[in-house]
Amino acid sequence: MSETPDGSARIRLLLVDDHQLVRDGLRARLGDIGDIDIVGEAANGQQALAAAESLRPDLALVDVGLPDINGIELTSALGERCPALRVLILSMYDSQGYVMSAMRAGARGYVLKDAPSTEIIAAIRAVAAGGVYFSSSLTAALSAPPADTTALTEREREVLIFVAQGDSNKRIAQKLDVSVRTVETHRLNLRRKLGIDTAAGLTNYALKRGWIRG
């Protein structure tokens, strides 16, 4: 990290979010903070990887819902390419599945998008300094028993397997004799419980448990 005029450390920050409005809002909230320099922005995972390698920020503030790869997969990729870079997840999702998946991927903190500016700033400083930080509102999620397959209903497990096998929502609805909207609801529940929002991630989950064959 560089230094401020008074000799304290400055934090070189990379913003990663697919919504320009969110990035503009973060710049407005963080731009006047003396020890934080926003050195770059990225709207997707590939841009983030390129920016991290070229700009060498100290910390990346990463959204979970990116259009190419999700923020959790990006966190893992950033750790491989830029081992010194610390990642702080900024997300609208407060489920245990997302938080634990982010930590397993190498994130050092998890803060919610609706958190006050003071909490986001505190999280940035804590993670940049080598610590960890979780939004105070995540206490209940983090103290709950770890999520496992018993948390899935039988129908959710069926939907997961069909997704892992490459079926579309429409095809799954036909197989189960339910509406497409019902399938979408089951997929949303899977995302909330497991912290996995891609077909590839669900496929890997099913493979590891022997529910499908590779």
C-alpha cells in the first residue's frame, strides 16, 4: 500500500460490479475517504482479472452477481493470479451458503450492499489490513448449523439433478409436470441454500455427491 501525506497507509481499491450505477454510488461514497484510492473498475470477471493484473490493487470489492462468472468463482481466480490481492465480497445475498462459499473461495470479508457507508469503509480497512470482516447483520447466518444436503427438499434435489444433466427450466417443468415458474422458484431456493447460482456449479455439486456421473 502507498501512503497518505500524514504517513498512514493508502488502500488501492478495485471496484467490481456489473451495474454502472452501483459503481458510481460506491465512488460517491468512498471517493472522499482519505486513505482509499479507487484505482480501477470492472463490470465482469474477465475485466476484473485483467485490471487486477495490470493495476495491482491491494483490495478488490467484488459483487456476487456478475454476468460471466459469479463473484465467488472470481474470488478463487483472483487468488490464483494475484495471491497478494485481498477480496471483500459486497452482496445483496445474506444467506449462509453464499457467505461460506465466499470464504472457501478465499474472500476475507462479506458485507451487504445495503450496509451503511461507515460499515463498508470499516470492512475495507479491516480486510486491507489483513483482517476479516462480516456485516453485523450476518450474525444469524454465520451462527446457524452448516448447510448440507439434508436442507434440500426432495423436489429441490430432483431439480438440481436435472439442471446438472443439462435440462432447461422448460424441460424440467415438463418432466415434473409443474410450471416453469415453480422450477424457477426451486432454483432460487437452491441458490439461497447452497450459494451456487450457475449450472456448472450445481453440476459440480451433484458430481461430488455421486448424484450424477461425469
